[in-house]
Amino acid sequence: MTADGPVLALSGISKRYGAVQALSDVSLEVYPGEVVALVGDNGAGKSTLIKVIAGVGPADAGEIRWQGRPVGVSKPADAVALGIATVYQDLALCDNLDVVANLFLGREETTSGIVLDEIAMEKKSRELLASLSVRLPSVRVPVAGLSGGQRQSVAISRSLLGEPKIVLLDEPTAALGVAQTAEVLDLVERLKHRGLGVILISHNLADVKAVADRVVVLRLGRNAGQFDPDKTSQEEIVQAITGALDNAVSRRKARAEGAADDVDEAEGEA
Ligand SMILES: Nc1ncnc2c1ncn2[C@@H]1O[C@H](COP(=O)(O)OP(=O)(O)O)[C@@H](O)[C@H]1O
Ligand SMILES: [Mg+2]
């Protein structure tokens, strides 16, 4: 790959669920150290696209390139092996376990392969959280006792233990208040500054404008524009999400075609 190429590039991605064409010919690129916001109305295909990348719901068609090379991502382990970490909307934390246990769930460290090395895991937990400026009352409290923002921060921190190159966040702030949302968006900024690519799904365009380097709009399972948030108003993004732009363009096109009807008829339809 070229040094400044995308770490992940999807093209021509299509995915059908029975009668529902959830994605049609979708393209998406993510560069190292870039936050891409994926936005669109309910049902636009955002989660489906995340699941394609995460290997949870492989695409029916299309190509996935990783650091310039075509790769197959047909199961979650494929995505993890490449360096793709996913934090889902309904985050899978174990409420009754403490922060350390949640961070190391499924990748526990042991002394001589038998006894859990609690001291090592606690030390690594503190270091990881400190490096991300995530502040918690204690790493030894059950996560049930944490705020929504703190819980989301634990889930995102956990995803970094596998040392991924990109992190997929499906609506990480959906259930959060203003202060907690800011906490999570700060964490997204820190992922970016570590050189990670981030794909962030969010409904909140103010949040999107605050952290995204690029905004990719999906509408009815198709690409519906991409924007530089610094140069684009929220209204323009909303228009792309709702299709108001398409409608304006198609009206203009219809008028133009109306004017050119005589020519079309003279030439005949090929
Ligand atoms: N497991 C599934 N089975 C059937 N249809 C699904 C499934 N998942 C998603 N869909 C449909 O695919 C479309 C895209 O859904 P989704 O990707 O969840 O949208 P978004 O995350 O943008 O709200 C919707 O029409 C949705 O109903
Ligand atoms: Mg969704």
C-alpha cells in the first residue's frame, strides 16, 4: 500500500436480508488517524455496513481492501485478525463483574497458565485507562455502578486491548446525556490521535461535526454523499440524509430533460 492510503476501503458492497436490499453498491474508506462519521436515517444500512466490516454479516457482493490488499472478511475472527475492533450499540459488559474483569473478559492473564494474574491485569487496566484519560472511581467496582459514559468508555477501552488499527463504534452516545457524551467524544479524539481509524455511527449531527474528519451519508442502503464537516452546514447533511438534495436534483434534471425531450425523441432510445 502507499503510506498515505486508506487502511480500509470497501467498494461495491451489497447485502440483502430476504426481500430487503439493506446495502447496494456501497463504498467507504477509512484512513489512519481519521474519524469517519457514518450517518443516515433509521434503516439506512449503517449497522448492516458495520456488520459487514466486522465479519458478523458478510456482504453478498463487493470488495474489501485492507492496507491496499483485497481480503476476505467472512467471520468475526477474520476482522479481529486484521485489526478491526467493534463496539456494538448494546454493549456487552457483564454488570456484576468489575472493570478489570470486563476489560480482560475472554483474554484473562494467568500466572503459569492456571491462576488468574489479578495484579498484572489490574496494573494493565490502570495503564490503559490512564493512557486514554478515562477516569473511573475504581477499577474494582462492578460496572453496574458506573455512569453510562464510563461504561461506554470501558467498552471502547476493552476494544483496544487487541491493538486494532480501526475501531467501529455503533451509536456509542445514543443512550447518554450531554456530559457523558462529551466524555465519549473525547475518547474518540484520543483514539484518532493514537493513529487509529474510527468509524462512528451517530444520530447527533452536532456530535458528528465536533469529532468527524469526514461525514459519509447512507440513504436507503446507498451512498448519498460525503462531506467535510468544517465546510458543510448541518442543513446540507440533513438534506442528504432525507433525500431533499436528490429530490431537488431530480426535479432540476426532469426540467432539463423536459426541455430536451424533442432531441431525445429525434435520436430515439438506444
Ligand atoms: N437481521 C436482519 N434481518 C432482516 N432485515 C434486517 C436485518 N438487519 C437489518 N435489516 C433491515 O436492513 C435495513 C438496514 O438496517 P440497519 O443496517 O439496521 O439500518 P440502520 O443501522 O441504518 O438503522 C433495514 O430495512 C432493516 O430493517
Ligand atoms: Mg443501526
